[in-house]
Amino acid sequence: MLLTQQKNIFPFSAIVGQEMMKEALLLNIIDPTIGGVLIRGKKGSAKSTACRALKLLLGKDTPFITLPLSATEDMIVGSIDFQEAIKSGKKQMSYGILHKAHNGILYIDEVNLLNSHLVELLLDAASCGINRIEREGISFKHAANFILIGTMNPEEGEVSPQFLDRFGLSVSIDNELNIGNRLLILQRREKFDKNPDEFVFRFRGEEERLTKKLKESKILLKQIIMPDDHRKLVIEIVLENNCAGHRAEIIMSKTARAICAFENRNTVTIEDIQKAAAFVLPHRTREQKEPETNPFRPSERKENNKQDNKDQEKNKDNFRSSNNGSKDNIKNNATDQESNKNNSSDLTDPPSGTASQSEINFETGELFNLRKLDSKKDRVFRKGSGRRSHTKTKQKVGRYVKSIMCRQDNDIALDATLRAAAPHQKNRGRNKNDKIIIKDCDIRSKSREKKTGNFILFVVDASGSMGAYRRMVETKGAVMSLLMDAYQKRDKVGLIAFRRDKAECLVLPTSSIELAGKQLQDLATGGKTPLASALELTGNMLQTAFAKDKTVRPIVIFISDGKTNVFYSGRDPLEEAFRYAVKLSDEFPAKYVVIDTESNNGIKLGLAKKIAIRLNAEYYQINDLKADSILNISREVMRL
Amino acid sequence: MKTEKSIYPFTAIVGQDLMKLGLILNVINPTLSGVLIRGEKGTAKSTAVRALADILPEIDVMKDCPFQCDPKDILMDCPHCQSPRQNVLKCKVKIVELPVSSTEDRVIGTLDIEQALKSGEKRIEPGLLAQAHRGILYVDEVNLLDDHIVDVLLDSAAMGVNKIEREGISFSHPACFVLIGTMNPEEGELRPQLLDRFGLCVNIHGLKDVNDRVEIIKRREDFESDPKQFRKRWQTKDDELSNKIILARKFYSEVLIHDDILRKIVSLAVELNIDGHRGEIMMMKTAKTIAAFEQRKEVNLENVEMAAELCLPHRIRRKPFENIGLDKKVIKNYIQKDIAEVSNV
């Protein structure tokens, strides 16, 4: 039931550059058993344009089905056709998206935003090639072989490893850097907007040529020879890259064959295999490095900027010398570089002025810590993602994910209720123009899911003792990484820092992660450790959080050595802190985590541990205080 | 009709020229894909969007069609327009408001409950996206919108199609709308992906000039004491603008853009380190639309400068935790430097 006119689709052959992406898509047409492609790239890099254009290159017998993010479960797997059931009393299937996509392409835009519960359905069907339906009194199964094509912007979060593995190939794309090409993009876009019909017509020849070439390649594919040595090479490459399972080598040889066929040759060459490896391995290699830069990762970004700037300078030079031949070039470049230098030093230099003599503002330890993080990222991060922020909700808000039998809160799932009631209409004596007869046993409720942006409260010790051994640097790095993670999960964050005489709230619960990041960067270290005050303030903030939303699940992360030494209300500081800790854990059902920053050198007091016991908190030692381990801790905790 | 009377006239808004321009450009050329207005509270953001209603042009639609079908281009499967001899209606482009608390089924559409219960028929009840087709979708406090709604919005804004696969309904209809969002950045930023979907972005601040501020209060007072009279007084100005917009809409297809100007746009985007290609494409379209608004057949560098100011602030690759914004001087210098160069040659 697609109503849109196909003439307005930007032709595939008119897409400038992005050769890897285009090739990956075409290879899947040549050999559908390659199993699809995941296109990772920043916004505005023609990802979706290419996928939609692909549709026109497909033969008529290959369906191209789009799965919208808002799809409900019954529409994906299929369900009883209630209209038919009511009218005729017959139980008849109404097929879902999986059936439509059989032997075709299932396209998901922004695939990383797809609800995890729908992802499971897809995985299930994809892994056995069969879609089994056992619901609403129907038992049915049909073959469901489909190619998954997905696009995603990694800035918005990752895809689970199992799902990732379902995509045969993956490509990461970036902006086109060549000015000439960028100009061409703009010119073509202009022409397309002005007169789409004419534009499409202009590229018709090329589209036809491409379709023909694909057809020929398909035929040629059956005759491709793969020398035995090359088979071994494939396996060696896969082993070297430490990929799980055998899928990698199977897909890699298929891809190499398809490349070979597309280039109209008979025998697979080493180059074909190398090319195939670039498509097959990136998302399967463990201990991989993420190709993308992260929006909040200054260290990497700095390098990129430099790189880009260099390219730009070059481009600019070309442009200038070819066009105007201006003599100001050298001068301009020099000033540009100078301003670049200024910019980059802004990134790392701690803002001055906030630090008094006793207070030192430590830099944020991103560089070291986050580099470390990279390598661990694959294993840890993806496992936890997607689940952390989901929760069932009983309120009538949130996303309707599926229907359930039990009745609750009058939140009736009408579609499911109708489907349940439909087959019984005849037996219940409904006449033609009557209303539908619904009995209690038909009623289905909506099971809703809401992303409960977790509230993460960081309580950071900024006393003088934290300045030693780069502790503050690493702490900042860790918190910063957590903030980035929180951005992707759309958590709320708060920040309490304690030093000198009292604790202060630097960031009220906010979803503006940027604000929290700024405050953290400016956080200076120095003075005493007013722990009791910090605990009390934490209590106050939790109280407000709970008052606003009873379902909130706060996570409180204390980062301190526990060496409290500020008399808060005239009593022994430690006793005072213990008392507040017990009170805090009694009153507020939050998840508490204590990270002990006490050094192993010299006498150990173990105060933070004692506080952790009283808080009923999970306790971790300073030895774990590497950015990645703190991150893992909070991810473990948040997976609940 | 009562509500219409109380709308503050668009032309009576003091200052905030960039915001007004951004809105007008989108009315002239809906493919500019919307404008995001960022500013503190009380800076006439919502007033301006609501006031747009007065200056919107008229379009032809099929009468009572839930998808606002264009009589020249009726959707194949439109359940309404298939029956022969439907009337054609001239009506103003609609502004559809999407409340922050909207549920997913209201936004994308769902099963028509009444029909289903009464007769057991599967029929679609169109949602806000259907209503907004060929019109304007306005989201106040867009940064507070629920995440899954944002995803849905992104999906259809990108594709120009709303695909419904839920609750027994499988249906898709075009949803081409101008997305207008307002937000107060103090309450959290927008996700980059959504940010990029807005063609234009303006940062607005309260006016600093005392005289301007006095003028604002005065006009507001006048308006509140007698809205009818006030609107009457501004009617001619609103009409003038309205006519100018209609002219510009016709003129747009004739506007030419020289390759040198395109090259300028590309190099500016490269210079400023803009993510993706949408920035350049938007700059080109915006510059053309500005030229059309000024009734000129060719885009000049001033148009590009203005377009850059509107299209780039939210697309510049930012340092972490840096504010969204753009140094006007950088663009100005860059463009003028070249004007000088060109004239030297």
C-alpha cells in the first residue's frame, strides 16, 4: 500500500562518491545470500538516499520492504485477520512484514533505534529462516529469508553484537572530502530538485546499464572459480582478526566471488579477497577500533580536526591556485594555522582562573582513559545497551509494545482484543450489522515500555587528597565517559562535588549532558573532605528526584577515599558520615556504588569500604580506577 | 473563527528578523525542511510561529480529505479521494501542533476504534502526520519530546512518507511537512540527528535596545486591549508580506545559481568543517529562496552569507560541550575576502 510516487527517488547512479557503500549494496543484489549490509555513517552522508535508490535496481520479483521503527509486534510476524474473522468467522492469517519481505530486502532506517524487543523477533526469524506464529489461536509458519539492510548513525548508540552479526557486510562512510565531488553533489541535487522527472530521465541510461550489469554478474557468479590457496587465505585472515564463528569466512568468500563477478572476471584474485575483507570484518573483529569519532571525544577529534584541516588546506590551495591565483595564500594559511593552534590548545588547557592556590583544576583525563575504552567497547558496551533504559510501565504512557492477557488499568489493547474476539462472533450470535460482541476473556491489555532515563548522580570527592597520583584526572575521564554513555541512553545526570567545608551541587538533574560536562571540566580540587555534608546533599537530591517521579531508578556513584575530616554538626566526622550513610540507604531505594580512591601505599584505613557497607553499596577499589573499569562498573549496575 | 482573531500579527513582531526570515523562507519553499528556533523563554518564539497562520498562502486541496490530497496529484490509495467528483477547496496551509505529551498512535495514526468495534472493519484513523502533510508541523519544546516520538518524526521527515505498521493497520501515506521546532536550550540539547533534520536554525535572544523593548510592550498592550483593532491596523502589512510570499513561490523555480556561487558554498562548508552534505544542500536552497524573496533571478554572495547564517549554526562540528552557534564575522570575512579577490581580478 505504498502511496508515494517512485519517480521522485534519486537515482542510484547519480549518487556521487561513497563507492564502498554503493558496492556493498550492489554485491548484495548479485548474491543475496551475502546477507545484507549495515551502513554506518554520520547524518547527511547519503545513507538512506542510496538504500532507497537501490529499490529501483531490484527485479520485480524482489520485494523491498521498509520496517518503520514504530511497527508493532503483530504487524511484523503476522496475526489473525480480525476483519475477516468477524465477517466470516474464519480464522485467517493476516501476513506480517516478515512474510512480505521473504526473498527480498528488509530495510530499516536508523536500525540502532529499533526497539530491542522487535530486534529479537527479527533475529529469531533470521536465524532459522522461518517465521513461526503462535498467537491468537493460530499456529502457522512460513519461510522468511530476507536480506537485512540497515543504516545507522553511531552517534546515536550501537547495535547489539548478535544483531550486528546478522548483517553480512558493513561499511562506515564519511563525508566526501573532494571539493570537486562536493560541488557535483550540489549541482545534481539542484537539478533534481528543479525537475525530478528530467533528472531521472537523464540517468535512465546509466540505471539501465547498471541493472544489466547486475543481471550479467548474477549469471556469471555461478561460474566463478576460487583457487584453493585463496580459500586458505580467507581463513587465515579471519583467524588473524579473531572473529567469532564461521560466518565471517563464509560471507567473505561469497563476497569475494560477487566482487569478481561484478568485475566480469572468472577467477577470484587476492585483491578481491582483500576488498571483501574490508566489508566483512569491521563489525566482526573483536578488539576492534571504532572507526567513527565520537562527538564527545576531544582527543580523537583533535587529531581529526588536524587531519581535516590539512586536507582543507590542500583543497583550498588547489581551489585557489586554480581559480584565482591569489598571492595572499601563504599569509592566509599562516593565520589559519595559528588560529587552529589556538583552538586546539583551548581543548586541553584547563580553564584558568577558577583555581586558587590551594585548589588545582586537573585536566580531564580523556586521552588516556578513553583510548583504553575503545578496545573494550565492543564486548561490554553493546551487551548492556538497549536494555538498561527500558522498563515496563504501568502508566498509560510509553510505547505500546505488545498485548497481554491480564487486565490492568483499563489500558486496553483494542487491536488485540478484537483479534481475540473475532473468531467467536458467529458462535456468540452476532448478526451482520451488530456491534462486536466482546467478553471479558477477550480483553487484552497493552504492555507498555518506557525509557526511564536513569538518573545518575555523581558524588565526586574533590578534596586535596584526590589530587595525588593523577586520581582526579582519571576520575574526570571516567565520569566524562559515563556522561557520553548517558547521552546515548538519554539519562539524566547530576553532579555533586565536595571539598573544603561543604558539598555543593554543581549540576541539578538535567538531561543536558553538555552542562554536566562543562562543570566537570571546571571542577577544581583542594581542601578537606566534607563527606557527611555530601551524603546529606545526596539525600536531598534523591528526595526531589523521587518526588518528581516515583518510578525513577537513581544510581548514585560516590568517588572518594572516605577520609572525611570536616566537623559537620559538632560530632566526630566519621561517625557523622556513617550515620548519614545508613540514613541515606534506608530512606531512598537507589543503587549505590562506592569507588574507593584510597592509595595502596602506606597505611590503609579502609574508610570508604566501611561507608560502602553502611550504604549497602557495591564497593570497588582504586585499583579498578581506570576509566574503563569505572565505566564497566556502572554499566554492570545499570543493566538491572 | 474566534481563535483566529486573537492571533498576533506576524509583521507586528518587533525585531527578531532572522527568525522571521527563517519562517518566511520555509513558507516560500517547504523543501527547506523546517526551522529550529532556539532561545530563552519569552522571546516571541511561539508567537511568531502561531502568527505565521496569517501570512500563509493558499493551496488547492480535496475537500475533507484526511491527507490534504493535491487535486493535481491524488494519491492512488487515498480512501477518501477515490470516490468520484469530490470538491476542490482552496485553503490556507495548515499549522498542526504536536503537543509534547502526544502518544505514538496519535502522531502516526492507528486503527479506527469506532469502526472496528461497530462493524469489525479495519480502517485507518489518520494521525497528526497525515494532518500535517503539505503543511507545517509545529513542536513547541521539541527538546522535551519523548524519544520514540522523535524517532518516528525523524523517520517520516527523512522519507517524506509515514509508514504505519501497527495494530492491524498496514498503510503508508506521504507526509511532507515543514518541521518547526522551538526550544529553550537551558532545558537540554536536541540530539544531533534531529538537529540536522532542521534545515535552518536560529538562535534568538531578548532584544537589548530599550526603545525596541518599549515598542514591544506598547504593541502588546494595544493588542490586548483591542485585538480586532490592532489586527486591522497591521492587516495591510501582513497582506503585503503574504503577497510577496506568493510571488516568491512562483519566482523560485526561475532563480539561477552560478557554479562559482556553488563552489563558494562548498568551500565555505569545508572551511567551517560541516558534518555531512545536508548543510551545503540547504545553503544552496536557502540562498535561492532568499533571492526569490527579493525578486532577483540570480543568487548573489549576500544571499549566500545570509543562508550560511541560517543553515550552519547547528551543523558546525562542535568542540565537546561547546555552545551551538556561529560566528557571523567568520562567514562575513570569508565571503567578503573573496568578493575582494574577485574584484581584484
